[in-house]
Amino acid sequence: MNKSEAKFHNTAVKMDGALVKLLEQKEFKEISIREICEEAGVNRSTFYAHYDNLYDLLKETQERAVSDFFASFSGKVKTDFSKMTAEELIFISPQYLVPYLTFIKKNRRLYEVYNNSGAFQIGEMDKQLIENIFVPIYAKNGVTDKRVVEYMSHYFISGVTAITMEWVKRGCEDDILFICEVISVCVRPFAKANEIK
């Protein structure tokens, strides 16, 4: 990245941070471009050099958050699924859920907007979860039918999302390990999944 690209990138990061900070204070629909610019310390022309509108900024902020989410797993979990035993491949465990829930708690307001406003294209994180985590784990457990994998993945994600959103509505007050236990009790993957025709 050259100096000009780095400056452009750093300015975008400032505007992402400004949006997240403002989301802690008010609803997305109440935030103006002027407020973003003031909070980020940039002018309107700089904003428009990066984005067409606030929804573009919101989308970029979400994409950066997704990238940060996957980076949060780095070094914390095994990712070479081919070398893991079936017992290790149960992703309903604190090993996988703690980084996810920590990310949600840290980005609570952004997550609320992500799930409630319709401003984001919902599903990018879900697609990456399915592709990078679910598909290899299901395959290792003998579940290879693409339709079954997609249905089971969406069922799992929807259930975890429902629990997580309830936790977010309650201000993330319950302990992360408690929420991990709730999710673990609710979901039992792979039971007879490889027998579905």
C-alpha cells in the first residue's frame, strides 16, 4: 500500500469509527453526513470521495466488522478441519462461540443496525461462516449433500442469531459463557444429518 492508498484507507477507518461511535448515541436514521464528517475530522468532499451516501459507509463498516470478526478467530481456534477429530468439530463450544459473542458485544449497536434496519445486505457473515466453517465441518462428519448443508447451516445460524439478538436486546448483560451454554443446549448438530435423503 503506497502513501496515498494508506491515507485513503486511514480516512475510511476514521469514518467507520465515527459511524460506530454515533450509533452508540442515536439510531442510524438520525445520523447525518455532517455528523460523520465532524466526528471523523474530515470534510464533506472527503466523505463523497469515499461514499455515495450513508448506506455505503454503513455497508463498508459492516464489511470491516466481518473482517475483524474472522480475524478474532486467528490463533484461538484450530482451522485445519482435516486434522481434527469429529469430537473436536463440534462448533457449538466456547472455543467458537466466545470469539463470536465477544465480537457481538463489542459491536452491539452495529449488530443491532445490521439485524434490524435492513440497511445492510444481510447474510455476508452467514455466507462466510457457511463456506469457511460449516462446510468443512459438515464434510468431515460425512454430511456432503449441499442442500442439507445449506439448510442445516441456516437453521443453526438463525437459532444462534435469535438467541444473540435477545441477548443484545437485554444489553448483553448476561455472561458470555452463560449464553454459550444456552446455545449449546439448544443446538445439537449432525444428529442423523448424513442419513437425510
